[in-house]
Amino acid sequence: MTLYHIPCAHLIAILGLRRVAHEQFISDYYTISSYKSTYTPCFHAISDITCWQPLNPARGIIELLPPNLIRRSGRPQSRRYKYTMDETVDRSNKKCGICKEIGHYRGTCPKNPENIR
């Protein structure tokens, strides 16, 4: 049994089609036993406000304010985690859509009838 954030759901789908168990391809980090072992230490609850020690007025009280969030100009960046399948192929050598040759594009193709005058 596994938890959240399993890498690449596409791989698991392919393994399911080929009837291969996906558990062997997932790290032990994502298992429930690992999750439980992380949180086995005892967490102490915060006591009631009546049990708190009084604040020392000589030290002063620090007023906590929300952070100053200033929205940046332009298009916001994606916060999605990228996988290896998201990498794009380098397309520096574009081919023409008409003659399929490298070095120009459809608008400047010498074989394009619209460009012949």
C-alpha cells in the first residue's frame, strides 16, 4: 500500500496494462509504514491558556503581522512539479512545412506559390 506523491502516474498505468506489480518500482519512502515511523514520536499538546506563564511587559510583546505579499507583474509561474516527461525537445533546427528542408520556414520558402512574384 502506498501514499501520496507517487512519481509518474503514466508509468503505473503502463505497468497496469502489462499486468506488472507497480510496488517494486516505488521507493519505500512512499509506504504507509514509513509514514507511520515518521510520526511515531510523541507530540505534546499545548496546554490551556489558563496554564500559560504571564508575559513579561519589560521584554515587550512582538505583534505578529501577516507577511507582505506583493503580487509580481507578468504571468505567474507554475508551481507544479516537473518530471522528466515534461522536458521539451530542442527545436532549434526547424523545418519548413512545405518542402521539409531545414534553414527556413513556410513564410520564406522559395517553393511556396504565395511567395513567388
